[in-house]
Amino acid sequence: MAEGREATRTEAAYTVVGVIDDGAELNRAVADIRDIGVGPDDLTVVLKRTNEGEPEPFPDGTRYIVIPSDRRGLETPIGFAIAFIVIGALFAITTPAIGIPTFMVFGSLAAILFAGSFSRVGVEPILTEMEAPREEASSWNEQFEVGKVLVFANTTERRILRPIREILQRGGAVYYLVDKRLEPRALHLATLYRARGAGAERSSQEIRES
């Protein structure tokens, strides 16, 4: 059963955040939210994909951020970690007086880099950057890591808040109402796309953000 949590209004800007299953429920919810008048710049879907270049079946212009579901992009830190170990070992062998302390320092740096290489890319940097409510963001991140998709619908019109919530509930989503605009940006190996075309001709235009 869908659940709801609402925050007290403090300004005339709102974000309805849906935590929803991937697949048909997501696609239907995105299309229905667009149909009630939420524009392409006011709706963002954040999802995880192994093949991040594969188009998503969303209405034309819909923003969606793809986070890679692997450890791609971590080859550089792993390479640096190996280099630190090799250089430190050479120093330790050739000039033990300064080489051993140097090896210890380089070894510590290598350990940090190796530890980071075992971490998957997640949605947490995006939630932190847009200053999402801390308690809710923690829950969103946990759900995202187990396969859920995040939907952010922005509006300044109170009249469409209820229709958005009802759409998400019909898709079995948990929804949250935040009393400010939350607009996700692509950070830390994530990529922002806009859905283009229709049917079999659908494609995605990659738009990278810093």
C-alpha cells in the first residue's frame, strides 16, 4: 500500500517525490504526470542502468538521470593505488631511510583508493547537492540501492499536487511532499538525458552537467 508524508508549506514551490518500482508502473506514472500539465523541465526521473545509453520510453523532453549500476570510471583511482604501491616499494628498497616512511604513506593512500573502488556509484551525492531533507533523503537512497526509481515532480500550483500523488499511489509508489523545489542534477558519473522521439524511433540526447 502506498504511504504519504507531507511537509508544512513555507513557500510557493513544491516537489512531490515518488519512490516507485522500475518498469511499467514507472513508465505509466511518468506519462500520466506529464499529461496533467507538469512540463518537461519540472519532472526528473533518477534511475540506475547497466546500459546507460539505452533510451527510456518517457514522453518527449522528459528529463532523466542515469546512474551506472556498476563500478565504471574507477579504473583511474585503482591505477593510482597500484602506482603508489609500486613507487613506495621502490623507495623502500633503494633508499630505506626515507623509503620505508614513504612506503607507509603511499600504502595508506593506496588503501583509501582501493576501498573507494569497491563502492558503487549512488544517488546520495545528488540528494546532498540539492539539499534534500536529510531523513527522507536517507530513505530514498536506501530504496534506490535496492532497485527503486526516484521521481521528482516540481510545481507551484497546489491544485495539481493531489493528482500527482494519486498517480504515484496508483503505481504503488511511496510519495513525499517537500515544500521547496528539488531539481536533481547529474553528478559523480551520473548522466542527464532528455527523452526524444516516439515509438521505435525514440532516442536519448546526452546532456552532461557538472
